[in-house]
Amino acid sequence: MPAICAKTGVPCANPVAVRLRLGARPVRGVLPIVPGRARLVRWMIRASFFVLAAALLLAFVSFDAAAIAVAVYVVLFIVGDQLWVGSKRTDRPDHIVLTRVHQHFVDAVSR
């Protein structure tokens, strides 16, 4: 892998273990990702689950507050997911295609 962050396109020598999903099958690998991006995504995904738990508790107190918490959960989860690397299947079972990666990373891999 080139020393270019897969998400931001900036120089990066810090490989990060990533877990991607292809349907129900998890795929693990190592990609260069700047630490700040990895921390941000990890924080957003964890925070979304805390907000979801709060929504469940709020459902017993106030439906409106629970609905707002669910909306915050959805936003955090979707934004966190979009800030991370995606993947999709190919015709070959031993290959995947990375999606939502920076063009500089794509160019470096192509070289």
C-alpha cells in the first residue's frame, strides 16, 4: 500500500486495521488512514450507539425526546459510515473493491 491516507489523500505512514462488510461477511485488512480520521469515525459510531440507548430510555419519559435522539443516532451513524472506507463485491470471491477512497490514494495504488 502507498503511504497515502485512503480517506484524506494526505501522506500517512500509519496503517490502521480496518473491518469492512461484504453482506454478512466481515473482511479485515490494513489501510493507511490518518489517526485523526480513525478516531473520529470510531467516536461517531460509538456515540451513535450511546444516543440509541438514550433514545430507548427516553421512550419511557417523552416520545418527542426519544424521536429526536433516534434522529441524532441516524445522523451520527450515517455520517460516521460515510467518513469511512466502503467496499463492494467483485466477481472473484478473493477480491473486493474499496469505495469512498480519496483520488490521491487511487492514483498512488495505480502507480
